Amino acid sequence: MDDALHLEKFNHNLSMDLPVNASAADKVKPQKLDYFLVLDLEGKVEILEFPVVMIDAHSMEFIDSFHRFVRPTAMSEQRIKEYIEGKYGKFGVDRVWHDTAIPFWEVLQEFEDWIGGHKLWKQKQGESLNSSAFVTCGNWDLKTKVPEQCKVSKIKLPSYFMEWINLKDIYLNFYNRRATGMMTMMRELQIPIAGSHHLGMDDAKNITRVVQRMLADGAVIQITARRQPDTSDVKFLFKNRIRHERTGYDEEYLGDEHAS
């Protein structure tokens, strides 16, 4: 984490990257949660990047961020090298990835220290997040990918991953129009994209911009999905939700569309 290139790329002043207009903040409706944790994973085979942006649900202001590159555990070193060159080489951060990536279980340990430091979670059996929730652009990140990665990493699914907010469902119900992903939302809301699409932290920041805009427009952002205790079943809390156009199933990872 002391790598100069990594710090230059990811330790931006997010309070400057995610500014809040005072007049816009005055329009925010009362929220059921105090904080939103915007999460946008990268990696199709195994998780490669775990970025989180934390904002205040009432003021919309940036609070903190967490970012780690994740090293796969079930892939050969040669496959990892090819995978990372193909994924991050075009962004110029492949060397940084190799220098700083740590196994998923270590990422979660550091993340738990981070959310614990913000008093959002206590390490007790079955403990959920305290007055906060993950915000994802789709269900794939927490419905599918994190549980899959936990199995590969041979760890139990942490209790704080049991519920989340699918921003696509909030967007659909608030604006009464379907958005396939982040890029569609930003285009319709006339928000300019910043950074590199499919670089996790940049996508997390852009999704956060959408959240800020929706709050300013008067949206109430609340839990949309909850995993049932001791099962793999997920209960979707909104009757009107995004479904795969071709299959009718709930929206899942659709290649590049999961964050676009």
C-alpha cells in the first residue's frame, strides 16, 4: 500500500471528486439508513478488485473509501499473469496490482477493521451492518460473486453481506424507467463519466455520483434484497425490479453490462 503509483492512482481526494452542492443536499428526503457503502467488484473468474466508497445518506458527503486489489487463490501464476495483463494492462496498473494484491480472506480482514473503525459493524455471530448498507449496480456482486469467492477461498460468507441495495431497482422505481447499468444511468442523468470504466474504484466513484444525484432528486434509497439465514436463497423486496430481458430471471451478471 506504500507503492507511489498505487497511491497516485487511488488515493485521490474523494471529497473533491464527489462534491456536494449545499442546495442539493437540502432536497434530500429522510433516509432509513445513515451511510451507503458503494461497492463495485471487478473480476469474472475470481474477484480482482474490492473498492468501497462510503457516503453520508443524509448530507450526501463523502466519508471514506476502502480499496484493495485481490489475488486469486485457485489459478496458476501463469494464468494470473495473463488475466491481469488483459484486465489491468490497458489501465497501466498491472504492476501495481502484482505489487499490492492480497488474498480475499486478507482483504476481508482489513475491510472488517475498516467498517469496525467507522462503527458500522461488530464482529459477532450474525451481526449485520449498523444503519448502513452496500449499494451495488446490480445483484451480481453480493448475490453471486462474493458467495462464490468465499467458497473458493474456503471461508464462511460474512454476516454483513446478507443484504444490499441494487441501485438499478431503486432507479427503476424512482424514475419509472429501466437502466441496464451505470453508463445508462449517467447518460440519462447527464452526469459525465470520470476515470476509466471497469477500473473498480473509478466505477465505484461514478456509481456514487449517481447515488448523490438520486438523493438530490428526492429518492429514498433502501434495502432491495436480503439473503435468508442459513440458506442460499435471496428475497427480493421490490415487486417492480430489473429482470433479464431474455430469460425473465432477476438481473444477474451480463458481461460488461454489470457496471455499465
